[in-house]
Amino acid sequence: MGNRIQGITVEIGGDTTKLSTALKGVNGEIKNTQSQLKDVEKLLKMDPGNTELLAQKQKLLTQAVDETKTKLESLKTAADQAKTALDNGEISQQQYDALQREIIETENALKDLESQAGKASVAMQKISQTGEKLKTVGENVSNVGSSMTKNVTVPIIAMGTAAVASFNEIDSGYDTIVTKTGATGEALESLTKSADNVFGTMPVDMSDVGIAIGEVNTRFGSTGKTLEDLSAEFIKFAQINETDLNTAIGSTDKIMNQFGVDASQTKNVLVDLRPYFGHKKLNFFSLYDFNT
């Protein structure tokens, strides 16, 4: 990074200084935060369900987002001044272009951090909600009497262990959504909330939920309740016809595009395609009447 912005002087907060010097503080903070994150990630590989480590990861990611935003603001301020300096012949085109590359790199780093922070926040909320439910169960059990304590304590511990273990499955589903949609921030939070709603209402793996939410949102532009209902329909469709979920969604989208069917009719299309989708020898392009 230092070589990119070497020789560029800017005024930030009333002080005129070299850009590399102005960014020295925030770069140091970012480096320190990243070092702590690597340490936490290393420990999480050995103990994926450790709630203290997960909480630290969320805190550090939020911190990294704030620090990277500060750096990006400084770089953009510098870019405005650098344009004037370029026009006045005070810096070279090469220096100006290098600064633009630094901005692009920082923007990409910020997007990645925001995505990670969003997933970490949602995951911690899920664990917190599970913890509250277990606390209620424990309080109810304690009121039953000490004679039952031994019989119910083990199942409760098992519930807690299962809840933490399911974090990995949930996180994997969220990763799929991010990969398929590229969503970050509030958009990602909305999609993961929809995934949670679908996951909580039907017996299905979170990996399939992630595929459905990601594909349906990307291909049909659906969000909220519409996204949840349609994703559930595609999951059931794929299960009934014993077909790959990605294939089911992609093929249906292709059919609808070819025949100009509006996305609002997707559920009806699935109902009519259901008898034919699992039969490779049948041409469901000709079997389906898209004018009805």
C-alpha cells in the first residue's frame, strides 16, 4: 500500500501531510485488528462452537468495518485533492492511478468485512435466542423437583450442544447466500432472516435453504415473504421430483424466460411442471401451455 501512495501530499483535518503518514494510525489499527481476528479464527477451527470466541469475532469484525470505513474516507478525500494536483502537474498520472487502485482495494475489503460482520451478527442472534429458550426450559425443570433433575439435565445439555453445533450448518447456508447474491449489510440481513424463516418451518438442511434463497432472489428478484414462499416451493418441488435443487430453479427460470412468463406466475409454473420434471424423456417445453 505504501508504494502506491508514495509522494502524495494531502490536507486532512486542517493538517497538510503525506498521505502515507496520515494513514499510518488507521493502518496500524487495522493491522492489529486483523491480527486478533486471525488468532480468533485459528482457535475457532479447534473449537467452532465456543460462544466466547464467536462473540469476540463479531466484535472484532465490527471494529474492522469501522476502521476500514475511516481509511476509505481518508483515501477518497485524498483522491479529490489528488485530481487537482494531477491537473496542476504536482503528481504523475501513475501516482493518481495507484491511488485509485488503493481505493478499489479498500472498498472491496470493506464489502468483505461487512459481509462477514453481518453473518457473525445473525449467527450470534440465533445462539442468543437458543440460549434464552434453554434458560426457560431449565427454569421450568427446576420447578418440577430435584428427583427429576438428573433425568432432564442431560437432554438439556444435549440441546445446547446441538444448538451450537448447528451454527456451522447455519453459517454454511449463509455463505451460500452471499456467494449466490453478493449481498451485504441490510440486504444480507434480510436474506438471512428469510432463510431462518424457511429453515424453521420445514424439515430441510440449511444448505438447501441457502441454495433456494440465493437462487430465487438472484433469478426472480423475490424478497421477503414472497422469497420465503417461493424458496419453500422449489425445495418441495426438488424433493418430490428427486432432482437437484439448483437444476430445478435454473431450468424453471429458463423455461419462463423463453416463453415470457412473469415471475409472479412461478408458483403456478411449478405446479404444472411437477408431473413432467422428473422424466428426462418428456419434453416439458411442449407439454406446458404457457398461455393458460
